[in-house]
Amino acid sequence: MTSPSFNILRRSVLLRSTEAYRTGVLRRSLATSSNPGPGAQIRRGPVTWIGLTLTAVASASAVGYYKIERERKADEKFREVTTVGKPDIGGTWTLVDMNGRLVNEATYAGKYTLLYFGFAHCPDICPSELAKVAQVMDRLHKEHPEVAEKIVPLFVTVDPARDSMTCLKEYGKDFHPKLQFLTGTPEQVKQMTKKYRVYISKADEMDDGDYLVDHSIVLYFNNPDGTFQDFFSQSM
């Protein structure tokens, strides 16, 4: 049975995704209708650029809305099938926060946790997902401050070799102030990612020693007692 706080969070996530998609569609559609350069020959007919743009925006919005609704219904169907019994996700874990303090699931007892696995050297996906978390937290703080106070967003590195406390402290300056960044030994991180069934694959190192880490793009929502409640995929 889902809690009222989770239902409020889920609505905020879905609303954020819908607004972001429509904004992107509008910007892309307007970008395709830029003015022709000097000397370009313009043939006027029954279809104008403005009309074409409006048609494109309307069509793209309709397709986008259909896609979001289709994914939402598919997700609901998936949950109906898979929520029979308790999912074997989560458990006990121990990591280190940016101040060098040992933390575990009991550290956040009494709070809901929104958990994301990523790495500080990620060029695009991780910053994008953390920006989503920031938007959701800001919306909750504005519309449901009592719920926002009960939620702690956590970032757990999947690249402990590079993501030291110093590195994560600097990285965290670019994101929401409520986000807490956690690291640990390779074994500690491995144990936690295994319990949350996080896919991790390190790519080959480049000439300069840099590398990327392919990983699951999922936000896990845990109850105040530390048990797994639900998840949000990248499309939400």
C-alpha cells in the first residue's frame, strides 16, 4: 500500500516530465521555422510558415502526450504484475558521506529517501537526472512543504575509485542543497549496488586515463523504515 507522501511525489515527478517534454517540443518546433537567409526565394502558398509551425507544435504535443500516457499505462500494468509479494530490492548498507562520516540505512530512519546511483564524471545523464530531482524537490517545497521535509535525496557513486569525498563535495555545489552525496570503498559500493540490482559496466579507458561507467538510470524511493517502496525510470 502506497503512502500519501509517495503519491504526492509521484504526481510531482509525472507533472515535471510532462511539462519538460512539451517545452522541448515547442522549442524544437520553433527552431525549425527560422527565417531564410538573404537572397533566398520565398514562395508563398496556402501553407504559411506560421501555420506549419503551429501544426507541427500541435502534432508533436499530441504525439508526446500519447507517448507519456502509453508509458504511464504500461508502467501501471507492470506494477500490477510485479507487486504481488515484496520485491527483493534494498537492504542494509554502509557508506561514507562528504564529511567522512559513516552512514547507513538507519541514519535516515524516519525519512523517505530518494536514491540515485551515478558518478561525478558523467557528462550528461547524471546531471540531467539530478536536475529532475531538484525540480521535484522545489515543487514539493512550494506546494507540499510538509512532504518535502520528509524526503532526503541521496546520490551514491558507482565510481568510488575517482569519486572521493573531496570530489563529491565539489560536484555537489552544482545541485540541489538537499542532495547528499555518498561514496565508500569499492566493496561497500559493490554490496549496495548489488542489493539494489544496479547494472554497472566500466568502459575501456582512453589514452588520457579517463573512462565512462554505464549504469542503470533509476530513482529508488524508500520508506522511513528503509524498505523499498517504488522506483522512477528515466522516462518519468
